[in-house]
Amino acid sequence: MEKMDDNSSNGSPEKEVVEVESVTIRFAGDSGDGMQLTGDRFTSASALAGNDLRTFPDFPAEIRAPIGTLAGVSAFQINFSSEDIHTPGDALDALVAMNPAAFKANIGDLKRGGILIVNTDNFTEKNFQKAEIDSNPLDDEKLRGNYQVFEVNVTDLTRRALEDMDLQSNLADRCKNFFALGLMYWMYTRPMEPTKEWIKQKFGNRSEIVEANTRAMEAGYHFGENTEAMASHYIVPEATYPAGTYRSISGNVAVAYGFIAAARKLGLTLFWGAYPITPASDVLHELSRYKNFGVRTFQAEDEIAAVSSAIGASYAGALGVTCSSGPGIALKGEAIGLAVMTEIPLVVLNVQRAGPSTGMPTKTEQSDLLMSMYGRNGESPVPILAASTPSDCYDVAIEASRIAVKYMTPVMLLSDGYLANGSEPWLIPAEADIPEMKAVFREDPEGFMPYDRDPETLSRPWTIPGTPGLQHRIGGIEKQDGSGNISYEPENHDHMVRLRAEKVAGIAKDIPPVEVMGEDSGKVLVVGWGGTFGAIAAAVEALQARGASVSQVHLRYLNPFPANFEEVMRKFDKVLVPELNLGQLVKVIRSEYVIDAISYSKVQGKPFMVSEHITKIEELL
């Protein structure tokens, strides 16, 4: 490292370039170290390099955890490949640890022989105490026997690269993540130019910040190029994609775009009523940028006001959507029941997180399926859909909007923290790819009754208030069938409860059958829903390649289930249901179909690894 300044580009040591199929990297440091930004920039560079990729940002649960502690570790994982991949990867090929806490929290995931890069400037006695480490782990010879260890004084080298600039020391130190980024750009042959352009756009009005970050990144790149310690670097060839225009997209951005596309296709204004909550807030932030597409965003004072405003917007003829995460959905429960009773089109987006109560706000979990199905007073059925990948959030948002408007019902759309923050390449669709759908409003007063029903869908008419001759009232008290007048008649209440349930159940005729990935009968069927798709698919594909009798079904529609779901399950000897909860879908399958499905649960705030599924499936085989 001392010789870095002595090596010119002409005199740098010869470097071996190794071609590899895929790489999994994790950047880890304190929440103030810019690890999310670093990972995001590396992701963009990998997308532009033409690789397939999946990411997993992992945020600290405590907003202001003490610096250097385990609770404050922030990490960003990316798996990029020349082949089609489904997950951000299991074991790490490379770990960048900016402090001892990041090292301790993540070293267990680095594969034997993997690359470990540490910022030695932060490996001090004080930081060892904060990370609850007894002695310097870099002094352990076993570490060097297990990994390729590169000790880099990142902070000091960053300062040296910026020493002729008139910057405060803390401002210079904040550029160290760009040094680490530049080093990894060299290590994996990523282009720097897109990030340089991004820095100019991001900090364009502060020329000293633009220069400092650019210099730091270049210094990291040239350090890798010139240091003798790093004898080789790697290249991952481009992946092969179907023709089209692609971009990297996260689940939260994709779901925002999906609702915009749905509203435009339906010919409606999109009204978004939400109260900020992790990990759902970014959807509100994203949508607030698109007033030019007729989007109206409202940041409410609480969750009840948020959902109530969306119901009011739908009553007035807009596509009303509300968004939250677990605890906020619980607060919305009464108003969702109101939407069931009034039969108003409403979409409720639930970006699930680990619970109960405040739980672990930044960690992922499939915590709310049963609440979505049963967590309201009275008989209050709603259709439920779940997205399976970040880009799938776009398509499911459109489908949820279609069902809500066609069947005049609130719809629950389930995402989760893993999908919301993760990203992948997305083929930007053409407008013609969006299914045809149109909102229809009742305008003819002849024979109008607010609870008259379409014989096919059982939906009531959607009437904009103020339409001449179509004055009516709706509310939360039970309605007389047809007229919509308040009714306490026992027989009418029984009829209306069953009618609303029948309407939701009838949606099964309007959704596609489940698709079996693999043989349509055999020894083991793995049934999943939501963000578990990638890990399950990778495991099933790996086992199928070995000749194992295993297939996969992944559910988008959770209420009602697709019409052929039971028939498919009964063709297999065993049904395995992996979930990031204590077996919520399993309970529903057992009660609905009396099938002894096998639960495979994990509630650690972390997604499944591919290897975990392989091990479990092999047990059943």
C-alpha cells in the first residue's frame, strides 16, 4: 500500500483477468457510511454492463443506533451474473467491511476462499469494544487461511487523494465509500463513467463535492490497478436478454408505476392517501413526482385519515389507493370494512415487515396474510393478491386495480420489505402490453338503484356524486339489497353477507389457473407466495436438473385461490409450503382443502436462502 504513489499506469503490475459466471458482493458498514448508495451505484453499473442481477439492501432497524455498533450495521448485497438468476445469492464471493461491527455481523456469510476487504483505519480498540470483539480479528491466522484478506486503509487513502482540496476532514471522510466503490469497480471490471455522470447530476451545484467524490472513486480504482497485493480481477460477461429496453427497478418503484399505468388505462385519476411508514414510504415519495400523469398524493396525519381519504376519492370517481405496512394496516381495518360494506373500489397496498407491533421495521417477513384475510370485524371478505419479484409488483398493481374497479370491492395487495427494497432488470412494457380495462360509471337514471347488481360480477353500479337523477347515499350500516336503504332485517343481512362473499369468490372465474413449474404430478410440490419465489425457484430448478421429482407452484391470487389449485396439489405425494411466518398459508390450505400440507417456516427478518430449500426438499424426497 505504501508503494501506491510509486506505480504509474505504465509501471503497474500485470493483472490476471478471470472470467466468472456470477458474483455475490456485500458492502457493509455503519448506517452513516453510505453503503446503500454504494450498492445502488454498483447495481446501476452492473445493469449497464448487461448483467442479470438481484439486490438485497439490509437496513439497520434502529434509526439512530450508536456509530460502530452491531445494531447500526447497514449492508447492501448484489448478485450479478451472465446467466438468468432468481436471488441476491446465498454465500458471498466478496465482503467489503468498513468497520469491526460490519465484519462481525457479516463474515459468517462469506464463502471459504472468498475476498474480504476491510477498512483498517476503523479497526481500533474503541471500535472493537463497540462491536463486542475481544481482540483484532485481523491478527487471527485462521482468517487468512479461510479467506483472501485485503487490508486497505480506506479512510487514510481517501484523505490523501483529497489533501490538496480545502475540505473539512469529516467531509473528506464521507467520500470513503466512493473509494471502496472505485476499488470494487476495478475488481469486477465495472464502468466508472455512469457514476461520474450521476455524481455531477446529484451534486452539480456543489463543485467541490463533485470533485471530491469523483477523485475518491478514481483513487480506489487506481489503487486496485496498481497495488501488488491484488494480483487478479474479474469479469462477468453480459447476460442474454430478450430484445427491448431495460432498466433496474425496485419493488416500491415498480408498484408505483403499476398504479399509474392502471389509472391511465382505466381513464381515472389516481388518488394516493398514505401515512409514512417503513418500508412503504418510498411509494408515496415516488408517486409525488408524477402530477403530470394525473396522480394526486396526500400525506395524511394518520393511517385512518389516509384510508378514509382514499375511500372518499373512490366515491368521487377516482382510483383510490392507500398504502402502509403491518401496524398501519391494522389501523385501517375499520375503514376497509366500510369499503366492503359500501362496495367501493379501493386498493390497499401492504408492504409487510417483521412484527408484531413495531417489530423490526426494516426487516422482511410474510407477516400479514391472515390479517389480510380475517383481520376485520364481521364477515368482511376482500380479494388478496401478492407480488413475487420486484418487477412483478408492477403487474400485480395493475391487476389489483382491475379487480377493484370491475368488482367494486376493496383489494389487498401484499408486497414485503425484501421486494420493496430489492431490485432487478425490468423490461419496460409497451402500453399495448397492459390489459384492456375501462371504468364504467352509471349515468342513466332510469331504474337506478345503488345496490342493483351486474349478474356476471355481482358488482353494484359506480355513480359519481352529483350526476343528475342519481342521488344516493352509502355508508357503514347494513344495506337493503337493491335500494341501498338502511336495513336491520335478519334475512336481508344474511342475504347481503352471503352476496358479498359470493362476489369475491366469483373472481376465481376471472383469474388464470395456477401454473406448475415442472411435472404436473410427482413426489413433492413446493407451494409459495410473495417474495419467497426466487429462492424456491432456484432450489427447485437445481433439484430438477439432478432428476428429482419436485415441482413448484407460486400463488399470485390468495383470495380467492385459482380454481384448479386443489386439483394440482392432490397430484403430489407431499405439499411443502415455505413461508417467512409461522405457517399462515398452511393453515388456510389445511382448512380449505383438508390437505396435510407441510409447513417450513423462518422468522428471522431475513429471506430464505436457496440452500435451505434444497436441504428441506431433499429431506422430503
